[in-house]
Amino acid sequence: MATLQFLYRSKKEKGNLTIRFRHSSNIHYRYTTKIVSNKEYWFTTKGKHKNLNDIANKGTAEVKNHKKDLEDIRDKFLLKFTTEFNSGVVISREWFKETLSEIVTIVIDKLEIEKRQKAKEQKELEILNKEQSSYKTNLVTSAIQRVIDVEYFDKKDSLRLYNQLKSKIVVYQEVKKVELKTKDITQDFINSFYAFLVTYFKHSHATSNKHCKSLTHAVRYQKNAFPNIVEVSHNINSIKYKRLTKSEIREQKDEIVIPLSFEELDLIHNTEVPTRLQDAKKTILFISEVGLRVSDFNKLTDENIKTNKQGVKYWGFWNKKTGYDVVLPINKRILKYIDCYGKPKTTFKENDDVILNEQIKDICKIAGIDELVKSRKSQSVIVNGEKTRRTISKVYKKYEIITNHSFRRTFATNYVKIIGAYNVRAVTGHKSDEMLYKYINESAINDDQISQMYSRMNENADRLEQKHIKTQLNIIKNVSNQ
């Protein structure tokens, strides 16, 4: 019976296998092949050489594949030997070496080809994955998503803004049939995207600009995270955003600042309202007189009432939010309100804006504050076939657009000419007169200043005229004495 045995004879950890072939007492050959194997496959812990059948009992996939290749060589060789021996071929040493070399080459070369093919496919896959990863990283939608997932994952308002931005970018890509990459965000694109937001989505200037700024921030954030992968425009850091003209700014401010006059406040005070609106009425009147937020009403306590040297009572306390010492004289209008409604306390909380705004409108409507004014108001509209909300600029009845934000402006507008900008700022927390006047949309140069300037200029003109007359009289006197 013919046998083929594999032997590991090298002293190294890796070496070539020797094959021993036996058939009868006359045929006994050995041949060192180019098959490379590991020494550890062939020996037991006691150093005994294993047979081929034993080398992969508990081996890895690599050992099992190696054993399968050797079995393939053995089976092919023995099959050829049997065929040719039965045909009368002389089984010489030369036949053994040539046959074995041929079969080993076929199996080993096939194995090498498969190995190289797998290596090639793996390399191509790695390159493809890298290209796909790089491609995805350079997408604008990926940049926005990273801001959502990493930078603002715990900030509710920012998350809402960037999710809205991403949805609008998706729509832009569908409408324009493009796929935006980070390098596409240039000055020209921002101009185009701004126009798209205004015309397609009917967004305001402020909202459109906010989305444009958020977009460039997301691209820069992505570039900082992957500096060697992400491509950006060379002018990404110098992009400028749409600016309104002075007349447009003025028009928008006129639409936003909707205060009530002293006469309208008195009208509300003298108007009977249902019990359910009584607290809202009280809130309107007190905020308009003290200029504080509803959340600051808890400071208007008896403990904070102080008296100056002249016997004037006032509320005095430190306002942590504005960083100012607030001083509020308890004037006749406040005393009148206290007599009618009690101390300036309210059941409204800081997050009750929606309820308060609804009740404020009801009160102003009952009081007949229905003057027609141009303003902005959030309304339900249809944009591109979908129902949404937009701030619409048009003429409204005044009670329709009064909100709880109107009353601090009412205080600032009504009292700036009475107690001066500095004292108003001490309540509202504005850092400069300029900021205060922008808040109420008035020029810092008011009627009192104009009158004061006019008076002082005229006083100076009169003084110069008197000086001139006196000089002329002295000259005449001197001439007559001569």
C-alpha cells in the first residue's frame, strides 16, 4: 500500500516540509518541497512528531486550511501514482520528484493566487470604504448632523434650530437637484440659499440669516474635527450675511415696538373685565409702571420698601439678572394700583407666556384699544402645500398684536423723557443710552434735548451780540474824548 507522509525537519519556527513516499520495499523516496509550514503545527508538547491527521484537531482556521491543502496534495499524488503504476509506468526517483513538484506547484500556486486575490479585494474594499467615509464626511448634511450629535446634543433650542436647518438643506437639494458638499458653501451659495429661504419657505430676514450663519458654523465645525479630510471654501471664514437697509431696519422696528400710552393704560384701568382676566389686567398695569419682568414681581415686597431723607418711599433691591441696583419710587400711579388691586403679586409664572398673551389681548379688546397699526404677527399659513407658521407683516388692530413684551417697552417709552435714560436703564438693564433708545425705537435726541440745544445756542448768540455792542460803544466813547 502506497503512503505519503509529511515531515517537519527544520529547526526554525517556520520552514519547508519534506515529503516521504513509500510503496513496497523497492520504492522509498523523500523530497523537500517549497511548502512552508509552522513548526508548532507538527509537534506535541512532549516533542513527538504528529501525523497529518492530527495537526488540526484543535487548531485555528489557518491550520485547518493548511491541513486541507496538504490533504489535497496527498490525494492528487496517490491518485496519479495508482493510475500510472497500473499502466506500467516505472516509478523512479525522477518520476516521484517531477510528479510531486508538479502537483505541489498547482496547489501552492493556486493558493497563492487566491491569497493575492483576496489581498487585492481587501485593499480595494479598504480604499472604497475610505473613499465612502471621506465622501460622506464632506457632505453638508453630515456636517450639520455632527453639530446635532456632538456639539448641541444637550441644548434643546439649538437642536431644534439645526434640525430645521438640515430639513431645509434636504429640500434645497431636492429642488435644485444637487448634493451639497462642504466646499460648496461659498459667499455665492450663502447669497443663493438666503434668497431660497426667503422666497421658497417665506422666512423673514432674521430667520433666513440665522440659518445661513448656522450652516457656515456647521461646515467650520466639521473642518475642525476632520482637518485632513474635509474640504472647505477658501473664503469660509470671511462670508458676509445679508444686511437690511436703514429704512428696512426702521420699518421692522416700528412694527415690533408696540407700547401703550398713559391714556391707554388709564383706559384699561377703568375698564371692567371678567374675574378670570383680573390678574392679567393687574399684571399689565404694574409692568407698565415698574418696568420689571413678571418673574421680578417677588422683589416688590414690604421688606424691600425703603425711605430716603426726604421721606420718599421706594423699592430698592439688587437685580441679579441685569446686574443693577433697582430703585423704584412708589409714585401716585403705583399707589392707585395698589389701592385697587393689592400689592404687585401675580399668579402667572415665568413660563406662562402663552396664557398671559391670550388674556392680554382679550383685555385690550374689551378696553377698545383697536387702533390700526402695522406690525408683525405669527400666523398659520400654507407654504409649498404644507401648513406652517410665519410672522406676517400687515395692518392689525392694536389689541391683536399686544403681548407681555409690550409692557416693559411701554414703561421705557413713557418714562424716558420724564425720568431720563439713565434712570430707565437702571430698571431695564440696558448698558447704554443707545441700546435703550434702540429698544424703544427712538432717537437719543429727544424734544427736550432739541429745546435745550436751541435755548443754549440762542443764549450764546445773545452774549456775543451784547459783547459786540459793548465793544462798539467803547470805540465811540474813545473817539469822542479825543
